[in-house]
Amino acid sequence: MKRILILAAASLLGVAAVVHAAELPFNGFLEYSLGSRIVDDDTASGGILLHETRFQVDIIHDADSGSLQFRADFLLDTVTAESLTDVREAYILLTPSSNLDLKVGRQILTWGTGDFVFLNDLFPKDWQSFFIGRDDEYLKKPASAVRATWFGDSLNLDFVWIPVFEPDSFISGERISYWDFRQNRKAGPADGIIEPVRPDKTVANSQAAARLFGNVGNWEAAIYGFDGNYGQPKGYDSVLGKFDYPRLQTWGASLRGSLLGGIGNAETAWYRSLDDSGSNDPNIVNPEYRVLVGFSRSVGRDQTLGVQTYLEHALEFPDIGRSEQDRLWITLRYTGLFMQQNLTLSWFSFYSPNEKDAYVRPKVSYKVSDEVRTTFGANLFFGETENSFFGQFKDNSNVYARVRYSF
Amino acid sequence: MKKSLVIILLYAFILVPVPGAWGLSVDEIVSKANLASYYGGDDGAARARMQITDRQGRIREREFTILRKDVEEGGRQYYYVYFHKPGDVRKTVFMVHKRPDGDDDRWLYLPALDLVKRIAASDKRTSFMGSHFLYEDVSGRSIAADTHTLTEETGEYWVLDNLPRDPGSVEFTHYLIWIDKKTFLPVKAEYYNSRGKVYRRVEALEVREIDGIPTVTRSKVQDLDTGGNTEMTFTRIKYNQGISNEIFTERYLRNPPRKFISR
């Protein structure tokens, strides 16, 4: 292990020196990451969850008529022993008329008011990256999409069309173990990777999302709609023995604004599980309501505290992927900047009083120079039972370190 | 009748502000200095570079484009800040709707997450981007936050002493400010701690006339306790560019205005 570290550090320094000297015509970063379980997991042979070197290239080209953006990661993943290219963004942004913006191509899409809690943001996510200690940005997974935003005098309309369904990178057993309800036991890397059936590539299966937004007094208000599929395999065909992504339609609304010296937000969504109509099929996710209320404010110089309460209520129970009919979370975020803002201490936790489980993300990050940032953190899972949402990941609690050279 | 006339005259005498040089009252000087420093033109755009030197002499750099639009002369303003350097904050946008009489509204756009974040209004005396400049140095301290007295007048400057109305909200006990009589630009400010010692100095190093508006193009903050300092240089300064209100909305957080920001 020591030798790997020295080798990695040496190559990182070498490339950094070359990059520094070359004055490259593009920006980006070089990053080395290493993370490991801190508990034993019976379903996995090794403890290393994260071990990779990432080189990101970021190019922007602006013209009068629009912008071109290309940003891609070239990744050497030692855990899976493969090298791959992750095109994060490759789009053209145009303004065809004074009140219309058009973004076409591979892009990251985000909306809604939650902090690490998503109600109306049904765009692709990468939960595995989130759990193993990659940078927060990797929680968002790019999609190839067309985004058109129309700006009116008081109301604006955002419309997103994703022609081919892009699933989340969910917990598939590639590195992280999980509760397998089919076998009523934990499963992990030793059990193989779940490969769900994807929807056929037809126009009818394309994904559409819309947001109508504007200001109501001092509040930012929005109404949302989505028609597509669940990003996670929340359906199981017991005949084929295969998971799939059930059809989903959602409706929702949100508010955000200044409140009591801080920022308050509220959001709600109604999930219509279209494949589950009629009688309750426990192998297809049930319709559900989601409600979120949040508040954040400054608690000292360069220090912020945020609290959220989130409730997910399944209309029927039992339900796939649920140990309780309701999922109640209280989240807590603390961010503090110290030492001329070069040191960042942060904490994010999810706690469920009814499922009796928790997930904690402490992180320390220090900027050695304008170019070099080091980050140390942990993903800690707790739970009374092995089948609750966070409890199932108990044996995947991990610590990680990253060093990034930006240029 | 005579008695009441005397009273009226007396009142008039007391209520008329005590004139400083050139017949200006202290409040007029403060208000003109505020307009000269933060409200030049109806809008403004500039490229800024900060060089931050810490107590050990290590240097860090920041570079950003700043757009400003005045909603009310001497009152509400919009600010849009697009970061070019360092690499880890490149493309990040910070937007402020400034209200001198209340909490500012602040947004941050994180491009890698396509996230428009609303930031809780905080202490305006926190560091701007890890530099020795504070938010208040960049966008102005409300003139109503202090009481001002003229302590000295020279041929070139008015020297004002400023006492905070709410001493608990700031780290200084008072500060002196030197205002140039010709341009009304504050050219130096010295902040005193509770031991009566100057611990912080902000200075204009270079003033140039741009589009007929005297403008501080280079300034410096020194932390006299630690020896750290930050120098800020403005280039490509332009006034009255017709920057519209809609630049300061969510649309342009996600789609930076190419007309004003060259990347």
C-alpha cells in the first residue's frame, strides 16, 4: 500500500510539473483518490472501495451566438481495473431569441430546493460515487438532453427532454453491499452485479421534465412535472428474475426565500408509479408523497448550519426497498471556513428516527496552494437493522483521502 | 412676538448643519464619498485581480469579472461576480442583491453541479474570497451603520472619525477615513481595536479617471497584526454599459453574459 501511495504521489507531482510548465490551452485537474472500508464485509473480498486517478479536461469556447462546453474525465480505476472516459459535459448553449436559451448535448441537470435530498429533481444521479467518497460533483450524473428555457416577464418555463433513459448509478453490488430482499440477506460483490432491464429506446420511453418558475414577492416559487422512469431499479419481475425501472410521473412544487435571518425552503412531490396501478404489487414501487422543509443560516463568521426535515410516505405497504411505510429523515449540515478560508470543515448527516438508522459525512479539506487541495473524509452508516435504508450499508462505512491539482 | 422670532432663529441656527469646508456638512461629505466609491455611473464592469499574501509570505491569487448595476443612486444595487481563477472556483458565479437597509440576497452558482444555491445572509465583515478585503470593502458599508464626525481638515483631505452604532456587530471600535476633497474618494481608512491601536489599513494606491469618473484602480488592505495583505487591481473598467436588470437573475447564473465576460 505504501509503495502504491509513493508511486501515485510521484506520478501526480510529475504530471503536475509538466502541466504547470506547459501552459496548456485548457483547464482541468488531476486527482488521486484512495478510500477503504473501516469494517469487515462478508460479501466482499477486499476493503478498498475507491482507488483511482482522474484527469479532467475542461474547454469552453465563446462566440457571439453561443458557447461550446466540453468537460471530460479520463479515469484510471484501480478497483475495477479499467480505464474509461466519463464525458461530463459536451453541449452547445444558444440564445436563439432574446427570451429563449437552448442547451443541447451532454449536460448536468439540477433543480429543486433540497440539499442532498431530491423530490422534483429526477435527473440522473450517481449514488455509488456519493457513498465511496468521490467529490460531491459526481453525485450528479450527466444526461444527453435538450434543455429549453423560456423567460417571460414574471414567469419562466424550463423544459428538458432526455431522448434515451439514463439510469442512476445505483448500488448494484459492484463495490458496496446491500440488503437483497429476494434472498432476505445481505448481498455484495461476491453475488455479482445487478443488471436491470432498461426501457426500450423508443420515443414513448423518452424522459421529459418541466419547471414553471418565478418570484412570488420575495420567494422563489416553482411548479414541476416529470414523465419518465424511476432512475433506480424499483421494479422486480419475479418470472424473469430481473429488475427493471418502472414508469414514473411526478408533480410537485417548491418555495425558497429569506426567512428569520436565514434561508427557508419547502418542497413537495407526488410520485405516481404508473406500472403499479390497481392492486398493490409489492414487486413494483408504490405511489408516494414526499415533503421537505428546510432552513439554513449563518451561525458565526464563515460558518453555516442547515437543517432539513423530509418525509416520504408510501401509499401502500409492503413496498419494494422499504422497511417502513414512512421514511422520515432529519438532515444536518455544518460548513465552517477557517485559516483565511483555506481550511473547510463540513458535516452532513441523515438521521431517521423511525427507521432507526443514520448516514454521516464528515469532511476536512485544506488548500495547500491555489492549485493543490487535499480532502479527507468518511462515509459512516449506522442502523439497528440490516434492511433499513442506511442500515443495509453498515459494513461499507469508509474513510477516504483525495489530492487534487487544478490548473 | 420678538421672543418667538428669537426662538425660531435659534432653532434655525441649531438645526442648520454645521458646515465643513466648501459649505458641506459631514453627512453630505459621507454621502458623496459613498456615491463616489460605490455608485460610479449607472452601472460598471471590470476585471479584478487580487494578490493575497499571508503572514508567511505565501501568495495566492484570485481573478474575477465584476458587474454592478445601481437600482437606486446611493441605495439598492446588484452585483454579479464571475470567477476566472483559481482553478477550483473557475466558472463559479456569485450574485448579490444589495440592500443597504437590510439583509442582502445572495446566490451562488456551482457549474459542476448545475446548482443555484441561495446563501444565508451573513456577517458582512467576513473575508471576500479568502482575501484581506471584507464583503463591506467590496460592496460598501451602509453609511447609516456609523456616526461620523469631522476630526481634521487639510488642504487635500477631510478626515472623518466613524463610530459604529452597533459596536457588537463589528470587530473595530472606530475607524478614521481620509476623503480626497477633489474626487470625494476615500483614499485611506484605518481601523482601531479596543486597545486603541490601528490593526487594519485600507489604501487606494492608484486613482485614474475612467470615462470621466475618478476610479480607484489599485488598492491594498494590510492586516497590521499578522503582516498579511491583499492587493487588488482593476483593469478593463467600463461605465454605463447598459447592463440590464435581467443579467442579475437565475438565467445569467447558468448562462454567463458573453457580452461582458470574456473567458
